[in-house]
Amino acid sequence: MLKTLCIVALIAAVATANLVHIPLVHKERSAGYAQELIEIDALRQQGFFKDLSAAPKASQATLPLMNNEDLDYTGIVQIGTPGQSFSLDFDTGSSNLWIASTACSGCGFTNYFNESASTTFQKNGQNFQITYGSGFVSGTLAADTIDIAGLVGTDVTFGIVNQASGFNGAGIDGLLGLAYKSISADQVPPVFDVIAKQNGLNNIVSFYLSSDSSTNGALTFGGLNSQYYKGTPTYTKVTHQQWWVIKGESIDVGSTRAVGGLFGFSAIVDSGTSLLIVSPSAARTITDKVTVNQDCSGIESNPSLTVTIEKQAFTITPDQYVVKLSQQGQTQCILGIQGATLSSEFSVILGDVFMRTVYTVFDKDSSRVGFAQLA
């Protein structure tokens, strides 16, 4: 039976002895593409609460993440035997892995999965569909071998897309969700849940999101990578095991309270959201204090934001909450904060604007999220 899950997308949008590290790569995007991301981000916010519908083993691995103009971050994963390479968006705001098949060659992706070229491919036949703010993907479920920076999972279930809309120019080949199974389409186990279990790893993923397009970020599977942070992370418990929902005390713009009160606020920490999302009233409070000119002049005169979680204050400077975009060789600036009415479970999305300022740890084993000072 075909089930539909409304997942939101907001686009404004070295292995060590014990770790696997994935570089996150930064690609240049046009202002037009950025605006599409922003619009999709807005629609993603609406969808967050509408539907919940044999290599040597390491204990950790890090994958480089490409920084796509501070709007999204992608890393390379291999699927099948022999491995076929795909540039995926690693998204803590969803739970499914999907890639495009050769039958979807006109769908706007760069690389397509050839199932007949994989000796370990297994058909499932069950249909799936995921609807996004600006489009959709649909296809069938299948299973194959998946290699994330040397961490190998066998018989891992994922989606093969044969129809898609809204992804032209997105620069990705698919998406790998890192949230909880409870929001996975067709209750497919999240990929790293499977790989962690098969390899006896800690079910922990940690993000370093670079703020410079010339420098890769990094996604570490199985633990933390001390290369990217210093001190001890501040941990806070996950209050709802769907998305990564946490509690915070406040968000201030300068000395003015924008978010929080007696009971604080609930937020999701989402690598798939480009911006920092707050309620419309909080956004108005912030924009009353902040001025962002398209030509990027005067950024430094704006106040900083302070996000307080577990009594620890995390600062976002004006240079960090203003997103700079390239358009025909010129730089344009937009405010990386947006207002939206979310759900009863959370009123804030701590997206990439926030995550770039900290080292972020998603720990399913202990049901917690951690934030550490960048090295």
C-alpha cells in the first residue's frame, strides 16, 4: 500500500582509529536558487506538523561535507556493489534515504542509481512517496549495500525515485535522513540506525558545518571528532523522539528578549533547514532591531543573538546570521532568520544559521543533543 509522508524541506533556503569522518562540501549557488530554498524552507515549516506519516570495521568515521553557499551541505555516499557514488543532503529533520534511479533521468539530479549494475541489489516492490513544499519524490523501496566513509551496511532499505519534481538545480542526488523512525515514510529504519547496529557503533552523529565555501565541513558517525571542537559539550535531552526536539531558555537580540519566558521554548535542531526559524512575533522583535542591506553594508552595526540552552549562552554574531549569496559575480545579503507558525511541539527551528556557530552532537543512544564551542 502506498503511504505518503509530508516531510518539509527549507531552502531559502580520515578515518581515525575510532571514527569515520565525512567531509561536507560547499558549492556556490545563485541568489535565485537561494530564494527557492527560502521558499521551500517556509513550506517545510508548515509540513513539519501536518503529517508524521565486509570492509574493516571502525568505531567511528568522518565524511567531508560540501558547504553549498551556507544553504545546504552535502557528502558522498556509495550505494551498491561495486559502489556507485551519490552526493547526499544529510538531514536531521527527516528519516528516509532516497536516491534517483536511471528511470528518473529527467528529474534534475546529477547521478542516478543503476540497479542492474549492482550485484547486491534487492527489489522490495513497495511504493513510497514523499511530498515537499515545492515538489515530491516517488518510487519503490529496495535494499542494497551502503558505504558511508568506510562504514558498510548490508541489506539496507532505501527509496529509489523514479518520479520527482522541484529538484532542478538543487545540486543533490538524494537525501539521507538522520531523525527518528517514528517519522520515517513506511516506518523504514533510518540508515545509520541500521549501520550502527550492524557495526556495533554508538548511534551518534556529529556535525561541523563550515562557514566558508572554500572549506569542507565534516559529519562524524559513531561519536565526536575532537578536531572540530574544544571543551565539553553542553547536552540537553530530547523531549520528543520524532525530530530532534529539545528545550531552551531564551533567544535574545542584543538585550531584548525575542523568544522564551517562564517556560522557555521548544525547538528542533535541523541540519536540513537553512535558516533560524522563530514565531512571527519573535521575528518582528528581531527585525525591529536588525537591518540587513542587500549590498551587505552595515552588517557589523547590528546586535548579536544569544541562544540560551541548559543555562549556556551561545552567541550568533551579525556576520553569522546574515547569509551572503553570489549573483553574477556580486554578493547579496539576506537575513538568515525567518518567522513562521510551527507546531504545538516546537516553536523554533535551530537550522544551519545556528549550527554553524557550534559543534552539534546528535546522540540517539542517550536521547540527547549536545553543543560545543568550535575549535
